[in-house]
Amino acid sequence: MRQLLGSLFLLLILPVMLWGSVKATVDKNALYRGDSVTYTISVTGSDIEFPTITEIGGYAIESTSSAQNISIVNGNFEKRVSKSYTFVPYSSVEIPAYKVLVNGGVEMTSPIAVKIVEPSQDKTAPIVLDINLSKTKVHVGEVVRFNLIFKKKPNVPVYKLDIEEPKFEDFWVKKVDGVREGVDGEYTTQTYTYLLFAQKSGKLQIPAVTAKVGQVSQQNRRGMDPFFNSAFGQQVRYTKVFSNPLSIEVEPLPNGLELYGDFDIKVEADKTSVMANKPLNLTISVDGIGNIDDVQKFELDIPGVVTYANEPVIKSGVKDDTYFGHFEQKIVVIADGSYTIPPFSIRYFDKTSQEERVKTTAPIAITVTGGVAKATKIQAKPLEEKVTSNASSEVQVSVAKRNWFELLLAMGIGLVLGALSVWLMLRRSSDKGEKEITTLPMAKRIKKAKGDKALFELLLPYKNEDKVIDTALKQLEANLYKGTSNSIDRNSLIEYFNGDGEEVELI
């Protein structure tokens, strides 16, 4: 009977021994936006496999940790393992149920809700954080001055101040250098300034900003080191201070415009006459007041012409409430015949007239010499003159004078052509060295090219012809304009251009 009871008891506890126990917890169920929360799964058993968790509620896991505890209770061996996942939610989430493998079986955790609560501001506290805007109704892309003001009463010592950098959804944020100190009533103030540019229209929310304030406890302030302004060996207590939230009305720009302010555009070519297949450098400049960082890269498309557009460079600054800057982009152009650089335009919403404005540059005619002739044939009707047998003597004298004039004209043209021939012969001898290079096979020209600039100009007409050429062009561009030191594989280029059967010794 006793043996039977023992067997029944073993059957009753066997499922518990096999399946173990799983429990999921969080270190806090309610938290402020931007605070971290740690989710922990604890399992009792001998053979345990935790789930793979890389994100919770769309928020990435920032860190993980594990712990293990082994104990013997009443002669029974018990192993307890826990794994923790830390993440930072910015909205309320529900942590789902996860599968955990325990002793060959599957157990599920329970879902847990984590709520984000909105902070409240106490304007009468000894430490206050305020935010304000220079205006609450703007257009998309219009600059708004955003002030973050830390206020404290003079008798409140602060050991360390850590203010959260503003990162607002739907806004591009630009920090203004420097901190302004002042006094506001019974508070001393530190003002941090930022410029906001709304990226979409509507009623946009600016949430409360958080600051962590470190203070040394009252009984330990005597331990402050006056030289290093630190609390060596003392306990620092941190508290959080929250600002007020704000909202702003943002109106859309008409006709798909993206720029707001006042801008000017200018295009300059370093020359208006160039030899065939030699580079011409084009510079596009935009200067103005407003969201100049949103000026898009310009592209140049001329049929039969090779172009290479560099990445634009933008320099900006702030004066009072004005954000201004300079946009500059260079485009390399190579052609075999004459062409015209078309006008470039910039469209923006003018901040003064509150209307759309378009500014356009003038076209630039470029003469290319030494290339393939592209003349247009014009059919001219032959001049026919009929002189009747009974024509007057005046008509005959007029014809004779005209013939004498044509003879002199022909002699003059002959002299000019002779002089031109002599000049061309002299020019050919002076350009002999250059012609010898330009008539060489491409593979040999690559080998003879001196420096990155010469090689870049040599390869540019073959852009997009093959991957090996495009790779070399990107490396050369970085060397010329970004200060890098890429090593160019000339042997691969020589092998590519050796398709014409011309043998060139590799470098």
C-alpha cells in the first residue's frame, strides 16, 4: 500500500519536474518617454532554451544579460536561469507572449503591458526646465527659433546637469553654438538655442524635454573638492526635471515647393572655348536665407555630352533669427562638339512676398575645337545671268568691272589661304608632342597619364561603359575632391582597353 501511494505521488509531481516553471517580469510598468525598461524571463528547469528577441514593440534591444542560480532543497537539485532584455520605448507597448523550451517541452510567458506616462512640469520648484518658440504658426521649411531654458534658484547647488538633446519627429533640428546666461525673477537661467525646420504640415507636437540633475546630498557637501569641483567619494543623487510640451501649426508650401526663404542662383563655366574631349568645369552656386540644406543636387543632361556631377557642399550660419548658407556644386563636362549649357532654375516660396518665385540662369554657349565637324549643308541656287546680243555698252562696262573685282578678290583669298597654310604647319610642329599622345591607343595613354587629374580626365568620356571604369572614376574623384589616397588599378584599365589587340606592357 505504501509503495502504491509513493507511485501515485510520483505520477502527480512528474509533470512539474518535467515542465519546470516560466515567469516574465518588467522592472517598471509605467515610465516616462525615453526611459529604459528591462524585461526578464526566469525559468526553473535543467534543459532550457530562451527565445531570440531583437526588438520589442518595434524598439531595438539595447542590451541583454543572464543570471543563473543552482540550489538543493530537501535533496532535490534545482536550477533557475534568467535572461534580461533592456529597451527604450517612446510609446506604450504590450510585450507579447514568448515560447520557452524547458526540459523538452514548450511553455509560454504571459504578455505584459508597459505604459508611457506624460510628465508634468512644476513651475514653482527650485529647478525648472522651460521651452518656447519664436513663433507658433509657420510654413514647411520655415525656420523657428527654439529656446530650452534651465532655471534654478541661487541657493540650489547643482553638481551635474545632463539635458536631453532635442530630437523631434517631423522636425530637422540645428543647434546654435553657445549658452546664454541670465536672470528671470528669482531664478538664474541658462538658455540653449536650436533652430527647427518643420518637414511636414499640420498641427505638430513638440514633447516635453528631459534633464537629469545631479545633486550631492546635504550631509555630504563638505566632501566637495573645491579645486576639481567634484564630489570625490560622495553620494550624488539624480532627479529628472521635465519641461512643458508645445504644439505648432505648420502650413504646406504650394505647388510641391520644398524651399522657404530668399535664394539666388549662379552658374559659371571656367572657359567658353575648349579642345575636344577636354574637361570643362561648371560651378553652380546658390546663396540665400532659409532652409538651404534642402537644396537638391543638380543634374546636367546634354545629348552627346559626358557629364560628371560632384556631391554639393553646403556651408551655413546663424545670425539673430536668420539661417543663411552657401550651396556649391561642380559638374565636369566633356564633349566632342560645340554645345550649350541650358539654364538652371531654383523654385522657392518667398518669405517676404509669400508667393512662389523662380530664378533662372542664362544659357552658356561652349565652343569645342578640334572635334568632329558637324556642319549643316545649305543648298544655294546658282546665279544665272543672261546678256542679250543687243545689250547696251553701259551693261558691258559694268560686267567688265565686276569681273576685274572678282579677280582681285580671288587673289586676296589665295594670299590669305597661303598664310593660313604656313601657320597651320607651324602649329602642327608645336603640337606634335600632344598629338602623339592623343593618337596613341587608349591603353598606352592610361599608362602614360601623369597624376590622378590627367587619368580622371582621360577616363571621363567612358563613364558608364564598364564597372572597372566607373570604380576608377569614383576613386579618382575621392582623391581629387575629398583628400583620400585610393590606389588606382591601372592594370585592370589597360586590360579592358586592350580589346583592340594592341599589346601594352602592364605596370
